[in-house]
Amino acid sequence: MRKVPESPGFLPVIKQLLARHPIPSNCSGYGRLILLHGLFSVTAHLKARDSSTLGVGRMSSGNSPRLGPIDSWKDTLERALDTWSFSLVSRSSSLALEASRPLHRMAYVAIYIDIADIHIVAGAPSLPGNLLSETDRVKAASRVRAWSESHEAKKALYHCLLLVQEIIFTGQQYRASEDNIALRPWALYHATLILWAYGFMAGEREGNKRRASYSAEEYLVRMLMLLRNDSGELSIVAQQTDELLQAVRESLEGCRWELLQGAYDILGKLIDKSIS
């Protein structure tokens, strides 16, 4: 008969996050994972419409929600994810929060790049499952090319690099087949595809000025350093993804999930393409 606080509602807490208010302390680890999915949903909604009725953006004098400039929602979502991130340090570890770690990285990335376009450029099966025309492929490549030349690309790269580093360079061999969190290898695969796509587009711009190949770990370290220093060499090093693709592919070997079996095959095709 002990009284416990009523569980917080989904939409009210999403609105609180968008306004940079912390998640109520009685929200469970699983509830926090659901809220993270909610922020993904808001991102997809705002990408589609560039407007929302959830209170994103500036407030009018009448205290009714109103959007400011179109691009301001990206800053709002980034701040909401920053606020959500307190969940990872303020709560005791749980399976839900462990699953949230890679998803949190990808939530930042999703603000700035459409993973469906990356799939198309990489030759992976269409995520919605529909047949793609040559026009679809050309348009997707054009969007990814424009993204790779933008400042926003560097924000996405930063989180992709950290995600890969946090999963496969932890001092022990990572095997997706032994991981009971399906989100983790799937996020690893997507982060790797995005890094490859950026390097592919950089090679297209620079005329494939390839130098000595870097190991996967050296590639990650060099890329993070170049990003932090905003170095012009980023486009050169970004092309050296062969060893990274191989390392991630090995980590996905032997998975029982069909999606990850497909991911393993796609990475193999990208490696073969870079060699030929």
C-alpha cells in the first residue's frame, strides 16, 4: 500500500526535454529509452515539415509555442539530447540504458543526415523495402554530396567516430554475435556507413588522393584530432576507411540477426569496391 509517485506522461516529458528541463527522477531506465526514441520521432517530424506543435523553438509573447528560424529546431534537438544525456550518468546501469548509449550518439547524427540516403549510396537494400529507380539513386547521392560539404557533416562525423571507438576499442574484442543488445551493432554499422560515405565523397572531390592506409584505430584517432583542429587534411584522412570497414565487418561476423548478416555483406562489398 506504499504510495509511489505517479509515472510521468510521455508527451509532457518530451516537451520538458525540448525546453531543457531534466527528466523526472522517478522515470525508469526503460522509460528514458522510450523518451530517446521520442526525440528521434521529433527529429523525423521536423525534418519532414520544418515545423511542430510540440513547443519547439521560440515562445511568443502569449506563451504559446512558436517556431523561430527553420534551422533553430536542430539546435533545440541537440540541447534536448544534451539534457537527456544526464540519464547516462545519473542512473544506475541497466540493460535499457546500455542500449541507449549508442542510440544517443545516433540521435545526434540523425539531426544532420538521412541514413536512408547513406544506404542508397552504399548500395544497401532500401530501408522502406521499395524498389529504387536510377533517379532515386542520383538524388540520394546529390544529397549526401551536399551534406559532406557542409559544416553539419562534421557534427555527425564526431558522434560516429566516438560511437565506433566506444564499441570496438574497449580493450577487448567486440563480437556482435555475443552482444545481447541488438541496437549496439546496428548503430555501429550505420556509423561506419556514414564515415565511409563521407570519405567516398571526399575522394570524389579530391580526386582520390589516397596515402598510406591507416589501421582502424589510427584512423579514428586522426579523424578526431583533425575535427577538433578543423584541419584541412580531414578530407584526405577521411578516405582511409578500408581498415575500419574490415574491423567492423569482422565484429559483425556470425550474427544470427538477418539485418546484421546483410550489414556484414554490404561492408564486404564496399571493401571489394575500394580494392578494385
